[in-house]
Amino acid sequence: MSTEARPERASVRLSPRTIVLYAIGSLGTGGYATLPGLVLTYFLTDNLGVAALAAGLIVTAAKIWDVLIDPLIGAASDRQLARTGSRRGFMVTGALALPLFFALTFAVPPSWGPVAGAISVLLAFLATATAFSLFQVPYVALPAELTGDYDERTRLLGWRVVVLTAAILLFGAGGPALRNAGDDPVMGYLLMGIASGIVIGIGMLIAARTASIAARRTEVAPAAAIAGSTWRDQYMSGFRALRRSQPFRALLGTFVLQALATGTMLAGAQYVATWVLRSEDAVTFVFVALVGPALLATPAWTVIARRVGKERAFAMASILFTAAAATLVFAVWAPGAWIYASVAVAGIAYAGLQSLPMAMLPDVISHDERTTGPGQAGTFTGIWTAGETVGFALGATAVSLTLATTGYISTVAGTTVEQPEAAITGIVLSFSILPAVLMAASLLTLRRYRLRRADIETVGTSDA
């Protein structure tokens, strides 16, 4: 195995320019993950008149599509790296295509009716999901190729999460604000979709430049060894990575459960604002309460990880989030502004839940390189992104099922209804107990993650 490129990657300290370029990509990640999860189900049920269960199925169908294509994109990204020396092509394609399809997702008027509206949203969101995956899968692969240093990866992903949390605030608060800027909700959603899509695309394009930096530091497998892969081979390469890497299985299982937990909370936030806090605009304050503390807490989690290890810091963040989410159940009996305080504590934990597992993933990839060689990061990140998508999709589905079983009444724009008490209770439970239980379950899978600092530093030493 060649060792020329890998020692440099193991010891390199990333320049501020590289860190900034990479972190800006989280404008795309944060925007895509936040805004559809926050308002798409609500757009369907309370603007287009789509039944809650059908709305959940639409969001889930698009996410299932993500799960199907992400492993293929991951393996294809590895092939592109071997063939061209860079993953940049896929990233640029996704960045250019996403703004159009994102805008079309929210361009459907209520006058088309629930059935035509639902189909149109589904098709547009499928195209949006495809464009995002073309960017996201190679984007997540880059940290393993930019540097092999244990702490440097934490630094890189820490700054990425600073931008990510800022993006969540920007889109979580700014998106609904744009939607509500005028008296016409139809035009409001269209304005929100166009403006948000453009910002997401610009962030993606800027981050794509780091693919060229990573390419200069990455040793890749010969193109001939990859060029003949069929779609079945590409799927199987991901499953082989799962089978041979126990740390990857443990980390992925933890991350999927946590994506499901945060996905349920995200999908329920707008409903909590409207029906528990009694203000549709209150969702802005919910997001400020979540993201404001996260912006300040991310550097602290980086320091904690340096001192006690990433896996222990990750467990601490998970426990804190579990406790904060569980307290929100009291909103069933005593709704009020105190909810923002519990959300703020969850926001402190959320910063760690975002940065630490993403910093651990490159460690897993480097550990696997000892036996399989470099150039396969896309295979891992294709499976990883698919798992994250499953979690967020099932989160929205769980909220939709809860709404459907508790008698939630869907409406079209401009119509006022009063929800039954059972539906309001279901909204609170999907925002509190359900994510708390899922987060607690993730601690069990995290216990099986056994990579430590010494294991990663040993990899770097042996490569050198």
C-alpha cells in the first residue's frame, strides 16, 4: 500500500480558509434539513388541505428515495474520485439543481386541490432530495480526506456546526418570517422557497471548492479497480462496509436513532407553536431558543471532547438532550413561555449531537483504511446519509401518525378550526416523550462504539 499521501493527511493542520470554505456548506445542509422538516408537513396539512397521514407519507416517500440513491451516489462519488481525482463534480451538480426544485416544492397553490397538490409537492421534493444527495454524500466524505488528525477533525466539524446552527436559526426563523411577510400565504410560501433555495445553492457551491483541496491530499484506489462496478456492486460495497466495521455499525445506529429523535421534535415544532403556544409565529422563538445556545455551546463541546474523548462527550450531550426533552411533557398541563427554557437546554446538547458524531465518522473511515485502503469514504458516507435520512423521515412520519390517531383536523389556508384536546396532547408527546425515549435508546448503541483516541493515533502512526 502506498504511503506517500497518507502521512501528509494524518499530520496536516487545516488552514482557516479551508475550514471556512467547508463550513459554509452547512448553509445548504442546515437549510435543507431545517425548512422542509419544519414547514413542509404543515404546508401540506394547513395550506393545501392534505390529510395528516397523507402528508406524512409524502415526506416519507421522498426520504425513502433518498435512502435508495444515497449508497449509489456514495459509491459513484468514490468512482469519480478515482477517475478524476476529485468529488467536486457531483457537488456542483447538486448545488446548481437544488434551488429550482426547492422553489417548486413550495410553489403549489391550494386551488389545485389536495390530490393534485400532494402529487406536485411529492415530485418536486423528490427532485430536491436527489439534488441535495448529489452534494451531501461527497461533502460528508471530505473530512476524512482533508486531515487524519484526531483533534483537527473535531476542530473542522466544530466550526461546521457553528455555521450549521446559524443556518438552522436563519432558515428556522427567517423562512417562516418570509412566509408570513405578506397577507397572501400562497405567495409567502413561494417567496420562502425561492429565497431559501438560492441561499442553499450558494452555500453548496462555495463548499464544493474544498473537494479540490481534499483531492490533493488523498490517495485513491486505481480507477480500473472501480470502473466496472454495477449498481448492485455499489449497494453491496456499502453493506460490506457495515459488516466489516463494528465501530461504523455502532456509530450509525446511534446517529439514526438520534436523527429520529430530533426529526420528531423538528416536525412537531410548528404544531407546538400554533396549538400549544397559540401563535403560528412562535415557531421563530422556538428556533431562537434552540439555536442560540447551540451557537455558544459548540466550542465548549470541542474543548470537552479534547479532554475526555469524543465518545464520552457525545454521551454527555445525549443525556442532557434526553433530560431536556422529557421536561417538555409538562406542556400538556401547563403550556407557557417556560417551554423556551427547556428548548434552550436541548439546544446546548444539540450542538454536541451535531458536531461530535460527524467528527467521529472520519475516525471510523481512517480505522477501516488500515485493511481496505483509502478512497472509499463515499461508500461510508452514502450509507451514513441514507441512515440520517431514514431517521428524519420517520420522525416526520411519527408526528403525522400521532396527529392522525389523535384526531388532528387538517385545513386549507385562511380557514380557522379548533383542535380536539387529544390532538394537542399528541402534539406535545411527539415533541417531548417520544424524542426523549429515542435519545435514551441511542445511548445503548453508543456503548458499543469502542474506538478511542489511541486507536486513531495508532492508525496515523502506522501509516506514517
